[in-house]
Amino acid sequence: MDPVGALIGLAEVALALAGFSAIVLVLSSRTNPIQAEELAFVRIMVSNGVGMAFSSLIAVSLLALEIPPPRVWVVASGIVFVGALAVSALNFLVFLRGLDAETSGLVSFWWSFVVVGALIHLVNALGLFAPPSFGFFFLGLVVLLSQAGAQFVYILYAILGRSEP
């Protein structure tokens, strides 16, 4: 598998997901006002999509600098790990304002993707179970992008559900 092609493809998927959510939000706001919780979910989903694109392109940039492959995956996974922690902390602050029982379960589900994805990147950066590799880096990004996908599906159903008579 060509790492550069795969990473650019993943960045395109991430940005498309973020773009689709913005389109759904704009189209739905014409008929119904956007609820604060939905807007918070969309903001976080868009930031996750853009973050995945950024993470993919960091690795492509490091490869373009001709950093040797084992080291490039250590550096790239380290950057994604730190970024995932920072963005998660900021996103958590958004949810602290209005968590109810239903939302807290959903947020816990979403954060499980972050925990697993961040752990994969930590393992890859440290080379704990295997030498650092593109495979672990890519898997970690796919898990993190899955969170944005799950959020997109939730947002889509929430917005479509409120437009019913």
C-alpha cells in the first residue's frame, strides 16, 4: 500500500465528511432553527474531520522531507496522540455545559473512539508491541475518523428527525 496515496485519500474522506455535515446543517436550518446541542455536535464533528485531514497531511509532509520511515511514524503518531488529547480536552469543555443522561452516554461512546485511537498512536510512537509502522499509524487515524463518522450519522438522524411533522 502506498502510504502517501492512502493518507491523501483518508484526508479527502475526512474533509468530505466535514463538508457534508455543514451542508446538512445549512439546509436543515432553513426549515427549523438549529438547537445549541446540535450546533455543538457539528462543531466537534467538523473539527474532528479537519483534524484527521491535518493528521494525514502531517505524515505526508514528513515523508516528503525524506525522514526515514520508522522515524516518520514515531513523530507522526506522537503528534496525533498529543493533538487528540488537546482537542478532546477542548471538546470536553463544550459538553460540560449541557450534559444530560442521554448526551453523556453518547459522548462516552464517542470518546471511546478517541481513547482507542490515541492508544494506537501511543503504542506506535513508543514501539511497544511492534516497530513503529504505517499500518499502526493508519489504523489509529481510521479509528479516530470513525468517531467523526458516528457523529455525522447521529447529527443527520437528529436533524432529519426534528423535521418530521
